[in-house]
Amino acid sequence: MEYIEQIILTKLPLPIAKAVKEALLKYSGMVEEIRLRANRPIALTLRTKLLLVEYVCTPSDLENAVLLLCNHSLYSYADTIREGYIPVAAGIRAGICGQAVLNNREISVLKNISSICIRLPHRVPHAADQIIDALERKNYTENVLIFGPPGTGKTTVLRELTAALTSMPIYKKVALIDTRHELSVDLDDSVTIDVLSGYPRSKGMEIALRTLAPEYIICDEIASESDQHALLECGNCGVHLCASIHASTLQDLRANPALQKILVLFQWFYQLDNSHHGTLFPSTKELVG
Amino acid sequence: MSKLVGCFLLLLTAYWYSYVQQKREKEKLNKLFALCKLFDHTQKNISYFHSSLGEIFQTYADPILENCGFLPLWREHRLMEAIDCISDLYPTSVIQTLQQYALHAGKGYIDEEVRLCTYTHDVLEETCQKQCEEQKTKNKMYKTLPYLLVISIVLLLY
């Protein structure tokens, strides 16, 4: 069993851990997600396959699981719980949903947890080789945007890209904005890396730009306007960028008017599909307008 | 001669008993102070850094709580078992407060958690003060015990 799978077993209530252990042993290294839903059987996602485990989670199982995932310290994860996730350990992220209690239109508390989606990160060596080859041709002076639907491996590619850029023989100074504590996992060989862990993306980029003098800023899941604004600022200051964004196709990217400003920053686009296959496109005038 | 030996043994026993009791009271109080410090540390770490209980307990060191077996259990989040380690030393009200803490620790959001820690700390601090006063009185009693025995022996023998 992999180290990451051993960790997750210690973070689950005993009946769930017992039920899941056998499957984790059998499909070690292949389990990407563990999904716990109240009054429904446990579901494991194995690359493209779904595996149902014969154990029906009770609401109290889910409550206990949240406490264990939070290290018995709900308060310590209150901010991320409001954002819908718990950063567990070693890059494991648990997405949670339930009943939101609002205060001034902001989520103040989450109660009656109904689902937990635990994502197990895996290193996929060479997943970013295409991108590295393309960047190398221009002596690492270009920017790349990785896009794809959820669960297609954007974070994995960014992690591999970070690992390649910050280790032998490239050694670029990289500032990694790891808002959700999942990018900077298992990067033991990375030498020239500065990790801004838990920072909001825009703030992290601003701090990295002003204080760390990076050659590359790497950032996952660009979403809000402030993230885009920060990207633009970094791009216009001569720092190179690698970022990821949710979008299914190039047309989706082009169709989103909010993204038009940032698309011009990127010389390369890397599209991931549902079979985790990646395709690298150079930027064209038709694409960025 | 045998009377003198008997008196000497009685005296020695009284001194020994007095010494052991004073030491026990002191240890009991030290443990209570150490618990107070633990809760103060926990409360500050939660308020300032929002650290998880695991992080706080793992990095906390205190030889007094370590040696009595409380801290190793506390670190493993076996809070109730840790409280059982010291349950015979303190009044029921203190133990109940600690048990309440163990039941609710980590299950609330930040304000609740800080309140819970502060309340437990305050109860322990109050008990510390009370026990300090009690200890002074008890120590006086333990110190006078051998002298009283000497007087009794003198009265009995002569």
C-alpha cells in the first residue's frame, strides 16, 4: 500500500477504514478518490472505473470522518471548510458539502455534512514532459496555461512541471502558490522552490512578485477576477507563468469574456481530457483575439 | 534501651510520614499548575495561530505531565484516559470540568474553542489557588506532627 493510502486510513473512522482497506490493498496506487455519502455506499474512483464498497455510511460516520480529517480541530480548518474543503495531509484534499448556514450572504458554518470527496494525489513522472520540451526551446521564457474539466489531472501536471523546473538540470527560481495545500506535495527533489502555502492566490502572487524575485510563478485553478488581475500584473512585470484553469475546450476558454485579458499572456495552452491525455497548443491570434 | 529504640523508630516514622505527605501535596499542586500551563498554552495557540490540537499537543513539553503519563496519552488524543491518570488526585468538580473539555475539544469553531479552553483554565487556576491555601495549612500540620510525637513520648516516659 502506498504511503498516501496509509495516511488516509488513519484519517477515517474505523468502520470506513476497515471497509476501504481491502480495496486500497487490491488497487494500490490506482485509487484517485474516496467518496463518502450519507446513507449511501462508499465509492472509490479508480482512474476511469467506479468501485462500490459494501458499506453504507451513516451521518454520524461522516461527522466522525470530518473530525478525524480535521485532526480533531474543526476550528483550525474553519476557513477552508467554508470554502468547501479540508487540506488533510500530504496533499490529500477532502471536499465536503452539507447544509450551509449563511451570515450576511457568506457561509459562516457548515452543518449536517452529507458528502465527503477525498482526493488522493499521485505523482505521475513525465506528465509535464511535453510542456518542458516546449519551454526549453525558448529557454524558459514563455508562459503556459493548463486547462481541462475537473478531475483530469491539471494539478498533477502542474506539480510535475514544478518538480521539473526546480530540480536538476533546469533550476529555475519558482514561487509556488499553493492555496489548497495540495501542489507542494512530494517535491523533495525540488531545490529552487519557494512555497506560499495557504495564501489566497492573488495575495500569494503579489507577495511572490514583490519579495521572492521568482523566474516562474506557478498557480493552480485561476478563477476570480482578483486572481486574473494578479496574473496580469505578474505577466507584465516579466515573471513567467504556469497556471491552470477549469475549461473543457479551447472554445470554452475563448468564449469566456472574463478570460480574454489573461489569454494574451500565454504562449502555450495544454489541454487535458477525461482520459488524462494532454495536448499542447501554441497560442494563435484566432485563439486570443 | 528497647524503649529508647522504640521511641526513635516512632519518631523516624513520624518524620518520614510528614516528609512523604508534604512531598505528595507539593507534587499534586505542581501537576495542577502544569495542567493550568497546558491549557493556557493551548488557548493562546488556538487564538493566535489557529493551530490544531494535534500540533499543539505534539509540540508541548512538560516533564511533570510527561512523567505521570498524562501527556503521552493527551498527545494521542486519548483525552479521557489521560484524565483517568490524575482523577484520584483532584476534586470531582475539577475532573468533571476536564472531562467536559475532553468531550467537546476540537468540535467547535474558534470562539467556542477559545471559550472552552479559557473556562477550563480558569477552573484549574481557581482550584490551584484553593489548594495553595490548603497546602499551607496541611504543611503546618505535617511539620508539627513529629514535634507533637516527641512531646507525647516525653510525657509518656517521664
